[in-house]
Amino acid sequence: MELTEITSLVRDNIRSLAPYSTARDEYDGPLGTYLDANENPFDNGHNRYPDPHQRRLKAVLSRVKGVPVENIFVGNGSDEAIDLVYRIFCEPGRDNVVSVAPSYGMYKVAAAINNVGFREVMLGEGYSFDREAMLAASDGNTKLAFLCSPNNPTGNLLDPAQVERFIREFPGITVLDEAYIDFAAHPGFLPRLGEFPRLVVLQTLSKAWGMAGLRLGLAFASPEIITFMSRVKYPYNINGPTQETVASLLESGVETRTATITGEREKLLARLAQMPAVEEVFPSDANFVLIRTPHPKALYNELIASGVIVRDRSGVPGCAGCLRITVGTPAQNKKLIGLLENFGNKTTAI
Ligand SMILES: *Cc1c(COP(=O)(O)O)cnc(C)c1O
């Protein structure tokens, strides 16, 4: 059998997998008398299994995102999609992946869980994407490359021209995590998905869409990749209430809130740049800002003492002295600014 470019990258056992077929797969007609799934027949709103194919939800997502349903996978958070691409493409104990660093911690955790080698390539000057270093770090067993743009925790968009060249040049699957793309002044790669058969774009409803509690992550890719993801996932990976709530919340847009957050981010960046307690403010295309301070632990503790929790990234290689601060409501940001100013006055007085 002739293998396609995608199937030649897929693990042998996954390529030959006969997926679990659910009882509901065989019947597609109008409302029936369901005696096929050993459910409880008495209606309490939740007694039936949810749609394993998430048809209604995907139809809404398709409209909102402008992407055909056959290019969409929905998971229990982006983390499910991240774990799935490892399980589909990486042979444990043999294969490896490359990733930009510093970046989102789940890529590395999923590698460790799946016993897959994890090669980190540090971002360059100004946290820029070093395409050539990423390619140089990969070999014949490098199945996946993780890019995150805008990147967490640095906040910057990776140069789209470099990302595009990388996707074309890297022979494995590029996983481009666009969790924060709604906050960036760039459309990302979803509108051009069709040009890149080996690209998986990850997005999430946890950030701009404000649905972190519902757990819904999105993966967009060629139908061939999506088919493998759908075969390997748990049949009922998205529960009924989540499918329904997400489908209805997607109907009311979030543009106004997103604009408020990016506006607040710009104000925050400008204020932070003037503060004595802050040594460096990194540009941000996301809903958070990364700052470098001479006293990260002391500042972190000072904020905690006032009930303001930020993320201490000072122990992460490439982020020495850095705290990551999520953009909050105008009132929350004002409180943060007040505390930082206070701290600056104290430390400069020492
Ligand atoms: C927050 C975040 C996600 C979202 O994860 P979910 O599991 O969908 O909530 C994905 N990637 C990055 C880089 C993130 O920062």
C-alpha cells in the first residue's frame, strides 16, 4: 500500500487501528426509541450519552471560525489535542519532538508522559523565533515541532514569515499553538490552513472566549490528521452540557471584551515601562505581560500579601527575574499598578 505523506508519519499501530464504534454510530434517523446503549431511560436531562462527533458544536465552530467541519477537532482543552498528537505520531522510546523555549509547559509534560524525547530550542534575541536552530535540532525521528505564537510566557508573536518557512521546511508535523491569537494584530495561520497539509493549529476557548471552566480546546488540520485524532480520542471526550453551553455562548461574540483587554494591555505596558520596580517590559501580543524586575520573589510576595496573584517565571531558563501578569479588568489593573508603585517607592528607598 502506498502511504501518503501524513500516514507515513503516523505510528504503525495507529495507522491500523480499528476505532471503537459507539452504539449511536449506526443510527442517524429522527428521534428513536433508544435501547442500544444501556442508558437509563428516565429523563433527568443527562441520562443520554452526548454526541461523540459533536456535530452541532462543530457546525457552530465552523461558522464562527470560517473553517469546514472536516478540518476541526474539539478536545477536553488544548491539552487533549497536545497529548493526542504525541500518541498518533510519536513512537515511545524512539521518536522525539522539537519545541521553542521558554514556552508552554504542557508540551514537555506530554513528552515525558509518552516517553518521547523533548528537544528545546531557545528563542533568540528579543524572544525571536530561530527557525534554523529548530531545523538543526531535528533529525529523522523528529515527528513534531511545537511553536507557540503569541508565545507563553514571553507574550510575543513569532515572526509569521519565519513560521511559514519553518512549516514548509520541517518534514514532520508542525503544531502551532495560537491560544492567544485573538489578542494579536495578526490573523494567524487558520485562514491559510489549506496551504499546509502538515500543520496543526491549536486554539482554545479558555482565553479570549472566556470559557476556561468548560474545557474546550480546538485543533485545526487537514482532514487526514483530523480523522486520526477523532479515531484515537475517547469516544465521549466532550460532555453534553459543555457541547450545549459552548454552542450557545459562541453565538454572542467577544470582540468588545477582547478590545477592552487589549486596550488595558497597552495602558499597562505604558505604565509598567515607567516604574522603578520594573527593569524591563516585554512587548505583548497576548492578554498578559512579562516583566523583568531585580526583586522578583519580593515583588511576588508583596503582591500575594495584598491578594494579587501573578505567575513567577523567574526560575524558567530565559526568564530570569521575570513575572508574568495577566491583564485583568480596569479595576484589577489599577490595583496592580498601585501595588507596584508602592513597592517601587519602598525598594528605591532602601
Ligand atoms: C492557556 C493556554 C492553552 C489553553 O489550554 P486549554 O487546555 O485549552 O485551557 C493552550 N496553550 C497555551 C500556550 C496556553 O497558554
